[in-house]
Amino acid sequence: MSDNLLRDIPKGAYYRLVLLHGWGADADDLMPLGRELCQVIEPPVELVALRAQQRHPQGLGRQWYGLFPSDWAAVPDAISQLQARLKALETPEIPLQRTALLGFSQGGAMALASGCDLPLAGLIGCSAYPHPNWVAPSIRPAVLLLHGRQDDVVPYAASEQLLKSLKTSGLETALVSFEGGHCIPGELIPRMQQALHSWFN
């Protein structure tokens, strides 16, 4: 374990799930969710939670780039750094093709922006949003979007905008809405597990 990530490596791990936390959280935030998602998948899944490179301005937690106000000029460098970190995780035992990426909120935006250009198994964006002028590549992994219709932090329309951009490629894309706000509800865990099963197998 390093200061920049948390990692669960079960014996015989064959797949990998990488977690990207939201603005103001830290690497440990999504680990319980990741463990629940992975417990039903065989062969075993290596679980990695990455820590964003910047300190949160309020002193607690981390950020992938500045928000409030949004520092969009920092996004390209943040994406480049994240892609380098994802590539560095690749091993002969678990290549990128057997790696999935899950991000929440700002982490969801980063998952889409960085992961769509990599040969990953699939991407899950929870309460995600598109960066300004982002265009989905024509060749990309499968994508599952989850978003609450009452989200008052990242409006539901953000995922609808992502869906519109992603569907231009004609590749696998789904948007699942739920009655709720800025969260990842437990009732959607089976839907995420179903997606991971499909991508990994």
C-alpha cells in the first residue's frame, strides 16, 4: 500500500476494479462499495482505489482538479496523470483489457474522460458529468451511467448529456436513473455487478 492508493489483492486475482473518489473525499471512500461489488465475481478481482493528486482547498480530502470555481485548464494534465497511473497498474497477469473503472461525481467525470481512451473492460460513472467540450471517442469501452433524478450537486441532465455523446459511437452504453440525490444507492449494486460480470466474462 502507498500513500496514493489502497489495494486489495486476493489470491488468484484475474480481474481488476479501479475506484475514483469524488471531490473532497479520499481513496478509502469507495472501498466498501468496491468490496461488495467484487465479492460475487469469480475468478477474484483485485481492487484498487486511487487517491486524487491534489489536496482539497478546505484541508480535508482530495480533488482531481479545482472546483468552485472550476479549474478547467487543469483538466488535461489531471487526465494525463490519471491515464499514466492506470497504465502503471497493468501487469501480464491483469492487463488493461481485464480492468474496469468506477468513479463517483468528479471521479466519475475523470473515469469517463480518462478511461474512454484506454482499452479497458468497462466504465461505471456514478453521478458523473462531462468536462467542457468533451467528445466521446468512436472506439471506447462499454459504459454504465448511474444518476439520481433529484441530484442537486451534479444535475441528472449531466448524465443525459454524457449518454448523448457516448451513443454516437454505437457501442454499449446504458443510463440507469433512480429516485434520489447525490449518492450511490445500495439497490443498484446488483446492476453494477451485472455489468462487471458481463464485461469481465
